[in-house]
Amino acid sequence: MCILVNEKTQIIVQGITGGVGSIQTKLMLDYGSKIVAGVTPGKGGTPVHGVPVYDTVKATVSEHPAEASILFIPASFIKDAAVEAIDSDIKFLVIITEHIPVHDTAYIREQAEAVGARAIGPTTPGIICPGKTKIGIMPASVFMEGDVGIISRSGTLLYEIAGNLTLAGIGQSACVGIGADPVVGTDMIDILRLFEEDEHTKLVAIVGEIGGVEEEEAAKFIGKMTKPVVAYIAGRVAPPGERMGHAGAIILRGRGTAQSKIDILRRAGVKIANRPSDVVSLVKTCL
Amino acid sequence: MRLFEYEAKEIFRRFDIPVPNGAIASSPDEVNLAVGKVGLPVAIKAQVLVGGRGKAGGIKSADSLEEAVERVEELMSKKIRGHVVRRVLIEEKLDVKHEYYLGVTIDQLSGKPVVMFSTEGGVDIETIVEKKPESLASKKVSVSRGLFQFEARDICQQLGLHGSLLLKASNILHSLYNVFNQYDAMIAEINPLIVTKEDKIYAVGAVLEIDDNALFRHRGIKLNLSERVEDEIKREAIQQGLSYVKLDGDIGVIGSGAGLAMTTIDLIKDFGGKPANFLETGGGITEQLMEGAVELVLKDRRLRALVINLYGGINPMPAAAKGIVKAYEKLRPKIPILVKVIGNQQEEAWGMLESAGIPVVKEIQTEVAVRKLMNILGE
């Protein structure tokens, strides 16, 4: 099956009339995603690829009930657009937009949490359940249906790892990009929980990278999981950044480097891939 | 974007955070004026955007005008941790009785700002907090609710502050949160906040870093990239909207995402090569951006090869290819270039690159591309 969404999930597209929004809507429709309507303030009434377009989310959902929204909205307007969706009772938001101010993401996350909604991203490629639906911008060709769940902080690396698996004939149950911004709507550990509960996922692959403490926190849950977990962490060669102030260091306490993530995950029983292609051989030994 | 200490203190002052009497200077005349304004003895602080300034000898003091002039010349003639000193901040020298630490940053895990206060301020704050966690009190803040003054008082009281010090310190902590909030800061910090022998309180060390992605709503802040970013290639990268980090090797790297670029670098190292840089385009590739990226990386005289690794999810690959070809034909680089392109209209992109004579890798695996490059280099 799939986590978070499925082939029946009704989706709206915020920012559907923009260049990227319009192209990606077409690609999602081609994949079979159930896009029921689009929103662009001021452009209501002009359909895009046969999808009806409205001026506001409220007007959209009154005509087309939807559970999910994918947002192709410029960073400076995203806070408004995301809260608009949350206020209209959309429970699942996919925020594709890059370069969103961290304070805005923090605000969106807080609003979503308050009403039991969930945002993934920002700076995410979205989510794909191969063969069922995709709410995202990932190139469909590198994915295939199967039973490996992938969680990735990086979009491009998600494609690389999924592509490696697909080439080896190993399909995926769901692939989720959680983004690598300082604050994200949904953490790695949340997705791990969902994969652990999903009966169609047999194994989880984590694609991590330096920065933040997502992987370190995830390790706390992995110890309790019944399903095998493999991980690839990018950024082992990255030099430590020049730092100002002490606040970051006080919070991180030595965590956040590729090595710290690898060590902590390994201690939790995760098999670590040194190269993207190693993910394939590790998955094969676990399945 | 990081602000210089004197810029951060300007802002702190506007939020009623007491800062020492001070003035900036970069010439003997200005030192003269500054000392006249501040009064002797003075502290002289190099204005550089790098941590560990004190330990690197970037802070001096002087008891006379002559000595001040001398110290300033000394500071300005050297680099502090690789950073040019363009000006110094001259401040009244204060008698320190106690040092505190105040900081606000984003707790990445909860996605909330976290306000911190410690009774053990100073340069070694993180190691002290590690050893004596009880010297730190902190609180996560709801962004929609903000920090109340009573909450700031609670934090300070936890560490035993009382009386007028409790009020003064908690007011400053509250103001610091307001600076953090109103300036879209990644970090706002006072280290140290000092109490003098006369029981006066001053923010002596000030750090303020603003979220680059939020600069669009802080137009009052001067960018002055030439002062803030030392490396010329990096500066140009920022202007073009690219993310660039210089490394110490000789193989140039361009990736269409941070993760992909990092992996490319890791693999180069794994296969015995040395990456010269990290460059990430992000999801907004256009022909111009790509052309600019290639030109930028090729400016690096150390390069022996360049690998470009692109995945087109949101990025249109033909536009990227066009940009690469344009830069290639303009510069005619003598070093080998290898381009891996997968995704969004890949066939069209491959055709464009191949007809320009640029070798293309069509496999999904980055390892294939890096191995090919190492073979070309004979390693």
C-alpha cells in the first residue's frame, strides 16, 4: 500500500497557473494522481489541463472536497497560502517551495500541529507511492512499485537511491522527501513510524545528509522497530562550516556531522551504505 | 546573513538592550575621535564575521590614545582566522564582576525558537554547559504566542537571579527574543552579558545572523557582500543565487541539489580524487543560471576536471544543457568536463550536449560518472 496518501487521495494544487505548477500538474495527472482542482488568487475560472481553477482554497474545497494540497507558491507568499489550506481543513500539505524563511516554516508547522494537519517540506520533492499516486515533482521513471520505503532529506538523492533500487528490480512502497531545511513540517521519525505500521513495507531506507539532528533522533525509534533499516548519509567530506556564536553548538552537542549520524544509526542496528549503490546490496541481504 | 558586531549592537540598542559606549574606526583620525567619545581606557575589537575572535587575538585594550592607535594598526594589518579586518569597534573598557550568556536560536527538532540563559557566560560557554548543564536554563517558544516577560523572568529565576538583576536580565532576554523574532534571525546572542563592579549591566558580545531567505522583508539592512564574504567566487555565487563552498582539491563539482552534490564529492574522494568545490543550483535551474554556474566554477585555476551532476525533477534539463553548452563554447576549457543528466526531457538535453562535443553520462548512478571521470584523469 502506501503511507500518508493513496490512489484515492483527492488533491488540490495551490499555484496551479504558474509555469512550474502547470507543468507539474500535467505530470501528476499523467501519473494518475487525483487532482480535483487548483487555486490561484485572481485566476479563478481558467482551467489548467482540464482542472478547474478557483481564487481561494475555501471556494475550491466547497466544490471539490480534498484531503491534500501541493503548493507551488513563491517563498514570500507561502505562509499565507499554507495557513489558508490549513484553515480550509486540508490535512496534508506538500510544500515544494525552496528558500522559505525559517520563521515562516516554524509558524506553518505550529499551525498544522495545532489542528492535527501535517505538512511535508519545505524544499521537498513530495511523496510518491509508485503505481498509485504522486504528490510531488519527482521524475516518475526512476520509481517502481514494491515494498521498500524510502525517507530522504534530499530530493536529488532520493531519485538516485530509488533509481539504483529500481534498476536492480527492487520496488518501493512509498518514497517521501522530508526536506533538509533547518525546520521541516514532518520529521524523519514520523515517517519511520508510519512505515513500521504499514503492512506492505518490508524495509526502510533512510537517505540522510549532514546538518540537523533528524537522523540522531530517528535512531531512538529504530531501536524499537521490527523492520530492517538501511541508511546512506551524504556529506562525509564536507568541511565544518564557519560558525558564529555558540547557540547552535550548545543545542547540537557534537551531533549533526555525517560521522555522528553514521555512528548513532549503526548503534541502533542500521546497516550503513558507503555509496549509493551499496544501498542495493544491503537491501538485498535484508529482504 | 551575519551582521558585524557593531551592526548587531545598533539593533540591540534600539530594542533597549544596554550596550557599552562605543564607536567604529578604521583610521588614526577615527581612533582619535572614538577615544574622545568613549574615554580611556578602551577595548578594541576587530570586526570580523568569524567565531573564536578573542582566542585568535582579535580583541585588545589600550590605556592611552597612542597605544590605541598602535593596537588598531596592528589589528588591521593582520587577518583573524583568514578574515580581513576592515574596521574595529572601540568601546569603553568595563570592570567585569560576572559574565552571563543569553541566546536565541531555532531548535530544529521541535521547529520552535529556543531561548537560553546561562550564569556561566564567556568564550567557553558550550564546554561549560556540557560539564555543568545546571548552569543553563532554556525554554522553547511558540512562534504564534511569542515570549512573555514573565516567561523570561521564570528562566532567569531558575538560575537563582533575584531583585533588580532578575528584572534587568530578564528584560534583556525578552528584548533579545524580540530582536530574534522581528529580524528573522537564525541566531541572536549576547555573550557575555556583563555585570560591572558598579552593578551596571551591558551586552558586551553581540551576534546576530539573519535568515538569508528572509532578507526580502528586511530591506533596511545593507548587504555589502564585498565586506561580508571573503572569497570572490563565493560572493559571485551568492549574487547568482547559487550555493558554493570552496574545498581544497582540484575537481570541480556542480550538482542540481545539495544531496546530489555532496554525494558526488564523497564519491570523488572515495575513488581517490580531491573535490575543489561544492556547488548546488537548487530547483530553479534556467539557462542563465547554469551558464553562470559553469563559468563560476571554471574561474578556479586549480581545476583539472569538472563534473556536472543533474537530476531533472522540477528542473528542465534542456535549459540546463543549453546553459552548459553556452559556457563551454564561450570559455573552451582545456580540462575534461563530464555531464550526467537524468530526468525531465533528458534525451533532448543529451543531444544538445553531445552535438557540442561534451561527454554525457546517461546512467542513473553517480558512481558511474565519477568512475568515468577518474578514468579520464588516469587515476
